[in-house]
Amino acid sequence: MLYLIVAVFTVSAGLVNMRIVEPGDAATTAENIDTAVTLFRIGFVSELVGATAFLLTSMFLYLLLKHVSQIAAAAMVTFVAVSVAIQSLNLLNQKAAMTIATGQDYTHAFGPTGADQLTMLFADLQHDGYLIAQTYFGLWLLPLGYLVVRSGYFPKILGVLLVIGCFGHLVDVFARFLAPDFGANISPFAMTSAAVGELSFIAWLLVKAVRVPEPATSVPTISYHQR
């Protein structure tokens, strides 16, 4: 359920930002934030809830899978902790964009155009900060996929899909930073692999849960004692 919360709240926050932030159009972005400030706040809180649930998800998966490999389980939690730290701190950029767009003091200080451009700057920083955090969203899937394959609790194909999803995240991040136009074009394809892996794993946890191997049963022996 925690993993499902991560997916629902993080995607909801992303949809809010996509609806409000207009890339390259500072005036429209500032106006959208000012007009739909309550929705923007909901997106802010949704991402914070998703980040918290993400950290808790990794902690519970650590307890479940640490017997397979302590090092891999620790790496999994470490990647998540780094991503959540970046994601949470990055929300300050979103808060700054909202404060500037809705506050008259900044309009008086910088003028309408200057305030709009400053709002756009923080919105862009929030977007790039999320991409940086996404690096670790991908990396945590590598040890998780390994643990899923080795544990015997799940079908091995789920672990393979998670590992493929890791590389999907990384391709998306580095392509967007190195060649933004090319990265934007291939992003839907790269992120599909990640979505398939993680959603399949979430569905399995919700529907099938953990498949614990049945303990070997022994037939009781009866001994007869004669006098």
C-alpha cells in the first residue's frame, strides 16, 4: 500500500505541475500559479507525501529482503534516502515560484516582467532538481531487482523488469540533460520500461503478496518399545 501511495501521489504532483507550468512562457506560468494556487499547493503536498511514503517503502522492503543480501538491501535504502532528500529540498524551488507569483511585493520590486521571469526560473529549477532526484529513483531499482530475483518470494521476471526500469530512468535523465530536445522525444519510451516494472511489482504485492516457500513437512515416526 505504501508503494501504491508513492505512485499515486507522485504522479498526481507531476500532473499538477504539467498543467500549471508552461515551459518557456513565464507570464502564463506565473498567471497559472496565481490563478490555481490551491491546486499548486495540493501538488506540493502530494509530492511531499509521496516522498515520505517512498522512504518508508524502502525501509519495509529492506526488512523483507535483507536476508538475501545485506549490502544490496542497504544500497537500495541509501539510493532512496538520497533521492528523497533531493526531492524534498527541491520543493523549496516550487514554494519560491508560488511565493513570487502570488506576492505583490516581488512585482513592486522587480516589475511584472521581472517577477514572472523569476517565477519561471524557480519553476525550471524545480523541474531540473526533480530530474536529478530521478537518477536515484532509477538506481534503487537495480539492487531491488537483484533482491527480487534472488529472494524466491517473487517471479524472477519482476526483478528483470525492475532492472530494465532502472536503465529506463537513467536514459531519460541523461538524455534530457545532454540533449534536451532528443531527451524529450525519447522520454515516453524510456519511462515506459520503468512504469511497467514498478507497476507490475506494485500489482503483485497487492494481489499476490509475498510467496514464502513452504517448509518441508516431515512424517512423524512412531516407535514401539517392547518389554
